[in-house]
Amino acid sequence: MSLIILGLSGALTHDPSAALYIDGKLVAAAEEERFVRDKHAKNRMPYESARFCLDFAGIKPKDVTAVAIPFAPISIFDKARWHYARRYWYAPDRGLDAILTGNRRFHRYRKRIEWCLQQLGFELAKTEIVPVEHHLAHASSAYHCSGFAEKTAILGIDGKGEYATTFFGWGENGRIHKIKEFYDPDSLGGLYGALTEYLGFEMLDGEYKVMGMAPYGDPDKYDFSRLARFENGELVVNTELANVIGLRRYKENGKGYYFSPRLVDWLGPMRHGDVADEPYVHYAASMQKLFEDLALQMMDYYLGDVLRETGKLAFAGGGALNVKLNQKIIARPELKELFVQPASGDSGTAVGAAAYVSVARGVPVDKMEHVYLGPAYSNEEVIAACVRHPAKPHWERIEGGDAAVPQRIARILADGNPVAWFQGRMEFGPRALGGRSILGCPSAPGVADRINEQIKFRERWRPFCPSMLDTVGPQMLGTDHPAPFMTFTFEVAPGWKDRVPEVVHEDGTSRAQVLRREHNPRYYDLMKELEALTGNGVVLNTSLNRRGEPMICSPTDALNMFYGSDLQYLIMEDVLVVKGQGDA
């Protein structure tokens, strides 16, 4: 009988998702936001995503062995709740709540999960729900999916789970061993999130914007060391300034933030608008430097011995999406290989919790080689969406076999036109990797600005990223370290900066995807065609969405986005949609 584990996330009221393991194989995974068209799908349960996973696999609720959830009750005898209460002494109501009813959030979440399962047709009396501690789920999503056979260091940096904010451990023979955890409010991820809010972005969404702004500033212009320190094995965040709750919060227009008025007294008014100006670019640079410095110190302190022994590190949690930190980690002499869970944020805990339960029941899980785990649509479904759409799209079906679409689209790209690219199964996680992407030719001058201004409607200083052939990666990036998920930045080799300037960031790096053909043959073949036309097997790749919207899921979503932008070309499977009546 098959072991079927359904993982459901959404414990912290954002980024609900579902993942389905059957006998150790991850057959489907998707985020709720893509189906309900609400970014981060806050305060929702993973109903549509779970339904997709079950339907895709042809699984009925009664066939599911267990449902894994990434949130668990924390004992009053555990120091986590006491640490929270002691550090938040200035908000005694919160402190007492942690001591007296410290698992209230877990019970509330479990009830919501039970409701969601009932809507999906599960009989609760016959359904086993298995709680997995939040940071253990993050750790599992990194370690169990890494494919590393030898002893592996495990790092988790997040905002917070139940109470934990940071995880250090090691994995061997499928078992995860916890070395140390830090607890709220001592959270490096939370501190970065608080400064993200101060810099005018939304916490849990805008951290990568701060990271993108940082290279424009001078990290030594302002000393941010007063915000947090790592001493004697403990991280201590300055709660006079950040990671604050209750009355200590800075408030503006009725909204409370995770930093205090004292931070504003020190740094000046919080930033508003889209301009990356002084002094805020320097603040972003200083925060990024502090984050990197403290993370590396903590990693050395708790994981240095394991890393020197085997050189393998698995990393997850929202902090693992900080690609600049990951670049610094890869540069460490003791590091042989870094695996970052591509869905490192909370959506990935659905995978992690399910993987953890599968392994605990004796079924190891496969290495995560790709993230094409969501829905796919046939040509017939694409054409039906075109016929139904109120814009009455002008479309044609490209005939001529598998080579025809890459050849046609490569010519359009080489002529300097951006193209919306909708192919195969939707990606899981925050990165577009050739399933739901907007593409451009990285040697075409101004294509990045054009995409920013006319299509993405986002800040001009945000970088664009390259996808490239596996034959190009070692040349352009100077390393053969695996990079399938855009979770690292690399220094771009000097000659390549001139060849593909549209995908090289201000600091001379690129957040790259290096693709092997077996994982996405059509996308790979497109880059081969572009290489034949331009000499570069590289394409500019950004997510198929507009600012503030989730990535596109369905053909109808793609058409709505297409007609709400200045894009001229949209290719969905073999169906090419062109604005106006002209031919491509």
C-alpha cells in the first residue's frame, strides 16, 4: 500500500500551500495565492492548492495516509515560551499569554486545517493530522530535499514559527539533529523584516527589494551594529529599536510597524514612494551587511565543525532567499555545496512537513531537482481561454513540431521584444524558472527598462535575472556549482558583462538559473536558438505577473495580465497571441 502524505502550510496566516508525496516522490505542490489571485493569500487556508494536488494525482481523501502540518504545540517546560515572555516584559499581556495559553495559535490553526480538510471531503475521524515543528519543517525542506547522502549541516533563518526564529542542526541517514534554536524576539529574519517596513516595503514581501536596493548604497556610511549582536553563542536583537510589539510600535496613519519611534528618531522618517534615494540606499546596504555578518558568525559558531567535516549545507527559512548571503556562504573555503530550498519561505513548509513525516515512516524522499510541480494546460484549454476572453485575442497555433516554438520565439526576442512565456507546469516557490516567465534578450539595449516601465510597473532599480544553458553557466559565472533555482548570486565574468548587460546587477553579479535540458526541454531549446542568433545562450527572465500580483497560473490569468500591460507577444504552449492584427 502506498504511503501518501499531504502537506499543508499556512500556519502563520500567510503563504498557504499544499504538497503531495506519494512513496517519497513529490508529485505536486502549489501555492494558494496562484489560484485565488491574492498575493500571499493572507488569512486563507490551502483549499484550492490541496484540491489541485489531489486531483492532479488522482487521489481521493480516503487514500491519504496522513496530513502533515508545519506547526506544533510547544511545551510549557520548553524554554521558548519563557524566553518570549522575558524578552517582551514591556508587553505583559503578551508575556502572560505565552506562559498561560502559549499554544492558542496552534489550536486555532488546527481547527482551520480541519475545516479545510472537511471542505475537501476528508472524514476527520479517519484522518491522521501530524504536527511538525515549524523550523523542523523548514529544516526538512532543505535537508531531505537536498539529495545529500553524507552528514549535512542544516541552517534555518526565518521571521518566526511557533516561537523559534533560527535553527542550527545536522542531518545524517535521514535523521535531523537539533543543535540550537533562537527564539522570538531574537530574530535576524524579523529584524530584516522590520527594516524592510521602515524602508517603505511590506514585511514578508519586500525583503528582496531591500536586497536589490543595497548595492546602490555604502554599507559603511551608517553603523547598524546597535540593532543586534551575536555574543557567547546568543543572538540578541535590540527591542528598543526593532522587533517590537504593543505600545513600543511606531504608528503612522493608524498602522503599527515592527520598529519603534526611537528608530525613527535615529534614522529619520520612514521611506515612502519608489525612488531609491539617500540616505535609504545606505540604510539598505547597512542592513544587508549586518544580516550577512551575523548570519555568517552564527553559522561558524554552531555549524563550523560539521561544515569542515563534510562541506555540505542545507538552508531554508525566509532568510535563505537572501541570495547575497548565499553568495558569501558559497565563497567559504570549507563549503563544497550549498542546497537552498527553492521555496524557502513558509510555502515550502508544506513540502518540509510532508517530507519529514514520509521519512519518519520509513520512506526517504527524492532529491528536489526542479520546481515544475503546479498545473499545466493543453493547447485546447489555451485556445478555449482565448475564445472566451473579452479582449478577443488574435491568436495562431504554431505548427511544425517541438522545434517550431523555440525557433519562432527566439527570433521575436532577438529583435528586442519582450515575450510572455507560459509553458508546462507552473513553478512552486517565488522564482519564475521558465514555466510562467516574461523573457527578454539580455543583449538588447534597454529591454530591462522596457519591461520595468511598461509591463512590470515596478521600481527601476530592481534587477533582472538570467536563465542560461548549463554549457554557459561555468563560463559566465566562473563556477560549476549547481544553480537550478535562482537562489544564489554569482560574480559575472568580465567578458559577459558586456555581452548580456541587461541581466548584470549594479554590483557586477547575477542571480542565475543554470538549466539542464531534462528539466525543461522547451525552455532549454529556446536558449539554444537564442544562442544561435545572438551568440549568447542566456535569456532575461522575470516572473509572469504585474507588480503586487501573484505569478500567473492559468491561461485566463495570462490573458488578463497580457491585456493589462504593454506586452505585444504571449506564447502559451503552441498558441501565440499577438496584440493588434500584425503577424509576429
